[in-house]
Amino acid sequence: MTRPVKITTPIPTLDEFGERLGLSKAKRKSLGPIFIERRPQGDYVVRRTGAGKAIKVLPTQKEAVERAREVSPNGTILVERVRSSTRGALDKWRKA
Amino acid sequence: MPRRIANVTRDAVFLNIPYDQRFRALYMAYIAGLVHLGLEPRVTLGIPSGIRRLDRIAALIEGCRYSIHDLSRVELDRNPPFTTPRFNMPFELGLAVAWERANPTKHTWFVFEEKPFRIQKSLSDLNGTDPQIHAGQVSGVLRELRNVFRRTRNQPTVPEMMKTFRTVSRRCAVILAAAGATSLFEARAFQDLCFEARVAVEVSSKR
């Protein structure tokens, strides 16, 4: 049996990984997931991975999802769960 | 003039695999599995042109800390004009073995096969080396990748890696359309596949 090798290096972040692959910043942005989070004020913020600045803040989750789809029609959109249900709890993400 | 030796990237894995449609699922399994393990797959599709092909392959092997050589395709290639076996994969394995023998701390190679004991006939020089047998299945590739690479923390399970594979498979059409490619065996599509796999890992860790 082959002896396994131990990987001790940390897993690169999404951005680091994309950079190593030689993807441009714009490409990394376009392929990266978009997150929709509920703010304490009750509105919804559309944000890219690791970005401090929001793409848009909208009053409803539905509008936020629509905006995210416009920004990234082929990308993955993740919505923060705002209700506890049998399919998932708060602080988890679901696909839009 | 002596050739410049590339710096070794610690997480990079050179993938020596067949580029044909029958191998498409396993190709994606290698990508999804390696990316899930936090490694960076590299293939001969992704190397810049303008240098002699052999030099490019040698530089790629030397620049990767690990290499995986899938010797599943030992049968004759029946495409015209000649019915011949493909020697590229065993040849590249030979290059990796030679490089590892000269620099044992810089490189480690692994052989993957579809059928047990076949390598003892097809490449008996490797007797004493146990190949990883994937049985031509996606789950087999993921299992064997997990067997050879161990993360000290957060070692993914096969079902987790399978989930990444499925996500990447579902996104194939989008990747091809975005890259303007007709096949996944193109440099641009390969880059996008790797990144999509990394996105899938990121997303599954948040859900």
C-alpha cells in the first residue's frame, strides 16, 4: 500500500486560488459566489465573497435575489437563512 | 544553455491523464477531489505555448510537488491513421520518476490504474510499486486521492468530495459557454473548472 503524504499547507482562499490559476480579478469576481445577508435593520445586502462594500442594499429578500441574478447570471447565489426550519437553521446559507 | 529549473509549488499536483471524452467524468473527479483537498491541479493544457513541448512538460513536473499518473488507457487507440497505443502517459511517468530520483525531497509521484494487477503486465518495471486502483469510477478516484493525500486538519470525506464533483458536473454547460470552449480539455475551461470546484467547496462549507 502506498504511504500517504501529509499536506500541512493551509487551504488557499478563493481569491488566492484564483490568482494562482492565473484568473484575472474580474474573472474571479464573476465566477465567485454572491451572498445575500439580512441586516439588523431588516433590509438585505448583496455582497461578493470577501468584499467589504455591498453591491446593493434592498428592502426585500426577493429584490436582493433578483439584483444578484442580474449581477451574476451564471454565478452561485447564497441567501442567508432567516427562518429556522426542518431544512436548515439560522446562520446557514441556502441556494437562491 | 542549461535549462532553468522551475520553483516547486508545494500544493501543486501534475495530472498526467488521458484527454478524451470517455475520461471526462474521471477528469472532473480528479479536479474536484484535488481542489477539495486544498491542492492545485496542473495539466499540460494549461502551459503557455512558444516553448518545445517536452521542455514545457518537464518544467511542469519539476514545478509540482506531486504528480499523478493515470495509466488506465493502455489499450490501442483505433483512431486513424495508425492503430497504436498512447505512450505519452508512461513517458511522462518516466520523467517524473527520473526527477524524483534526482530530487527525492522535491517530488512524489503516484500511479493510478483502473484494473488491479494490469500494471504488472503493462509496465513491469514498476513492480513493487502499488498503484491506486480506481476501477474507472468517480468514487474510486476520490477514494484513492483521499488515500494518498492526508490533510492534518479538515480531511474531507468521500461524500463531501462527491458533492463537489456533482456541483462541478452540473456547472459544465455554463463553464463551456463562459469559456467559449467546445471541450473541457481546453486550458480556459480547465481553469474555470478548477475555480468552480473551489467555489463549490467554499459554498458547501457555509451551508
